[in-house]
Amino acid sequence: MSTLIRPADTGRGTATSETDRTRRPAKRRSVLSHTFLVLLVLYFAMPLWWLVVASTKDINGLFTGTGGPLWFDENFSLVDNVRQLFTQGGGIYWRWLGNSFLYAFAGGIGATVLSVLAGYGFAKYRFPGRNLYFAVLLGSVMVPVTALVIPTFVLLAELRLTNTIWAVILPSLLSPFGVYLMRVYAADAVPDELLDAARVDGAGDLRTFVSVALPLLRPAIVTVLLLSTVATWNNYFLPLAVLSDTKLLPITVGLGQWQAQSTSGAAGSQLWNLVVTGALISIIPLVVSFLALQKYWQGGLTMGSLK
């Protein structure tokens, strides 16, 4: 009996040891991957944390504070900074913030509408020169936006649109990457059989697009909307080139002017605490937008197909 049991015990021990040996590398890889992800989170969160901490300091605390650059100072000045921010220059920060909302809303919505229409047309319609036009579109994606600022300024100057809100809104309506994204997504997310079935039922092109295609394109539409809105909100070089009226500036260029004024070192022109606090307030709408629209990325994938 003992001779029969001993080999079984030995085999069980061998299998257990082999299982332990296979689990150890997997556990080690899991620990390394989690450590790497934590480091990435810290790396990306560090600038945001510094911005929050710096917004609670006055000018002296920013440069000679006792808490260090990544910790709070003994004097909590966030409320004073916000109060001074909204009253500086006759409350010009409110005007800049409103301009940014206008440019981002008009540019984001307009760019999304044009991208959806153009992307859907490229994906689901056959017309002469389609591949050539799309190749030109892909080529424009590779061109840096800053390289187009001077030609855009010359064109707007010929149309006498410089130093107007249209000088910022009209160029923001063009989003080659948004068109590319919508074309790629529509080609896979909207089956041709579904469109043919809608046409057989008597639906026209517009009805088919609105009732069948749009629900399926919801995740891509939200993505293009967010990308276009953020790009317009963060736009700096174009408004700097085409706008000269201080009342028409977006928040990015306005804070840049305050930063340049502080860098000049003139007496009474140190506005570093206002620049930092204004930058913190300016990112709040973007964070809220991402959190509010995040559910459409998850739910839109299945809701559209169920309809």
C-alpha cells in the first residue's frame, strides 16, 4: 500500500511545485505592470497637482514659500487670488473666459457637424475622385497647424475678417483628423446592409442618415466633439496672430499677455499668482466636459445597435 501511495504523493508535489513556478513569473509581471501604471499616473498628475497647489499661494509663496513647489504654503491665498483675478483689469478675465466659451462652442459644434457629414459621405457614397480627395485630406492631417497660421492670416486679411470673432471661428471649423476618424469609424460601424434595408423600407438618404447612421456613430461623434472643443479652447497661435483687440482674446492669449507682463519685471506688474489661478480655472470646463460625456463612449456602442 505504501509503495502505491508514495508515487501519487510525489506526483502531486511535483505538479504543485510546477504550478508555483508558473505563478511566480505571472505575479512578478503583474507587480511590474501595476508599478509602471502607478508611475504613469503620478507623472501625468504631477503638473495638475502643482497647478492646484500653486493656485493657493501668493506671489511670495510661489517663489520663496516654505512648503516647497509641491506642497501648500502656510498662507492659503486661493480665495484672495480668485477675487483679484476677477477684478484685475476691470474684470477682463470674465471677458476672456466668455470668448473661449464662444470660440470652443462654435468651433467644436461646427467642426463636428462638418466632420460627421464629410466622414459619412466618404465612407458610404461612391463618387468620382473619392480616393484622391481623401488622400489630400490625409495629407492635410500631416501639416502642422502652426504652419497654416500665416497663410490663414493673409486669407482673412484679404476678406477683412481679422480682429473679429470669425477669424477664430471659421478656421476652427476645419478638422481633417475629425473627418478621417469619422470616415474610418463609419465604414465599420454602419453596415451597408442596414442602409439598404432602410432604403427598401422607403427611407430617403436624409432619413436613413438621421435615423439609422447617427445612433451608430454616437461614440465617434462624441470623440470628435471633445477633440475639436479642446483644440479650439487651447488654441493659442491663431488668436495671437489674427486678434489685436484685448476684448476679443481667448483665455490662452490673455493669460499669455499677463505672463509676458510679469516676465518684463516692471514694478507692479507681477501677476504670476493670477496667471496660475486663471490657468486652473480655465481647465475646469474641459474636465467637466470629459466627465459628463464619458458615458457616451461606453453606452453609445450598444445603444445605437439596439435602435
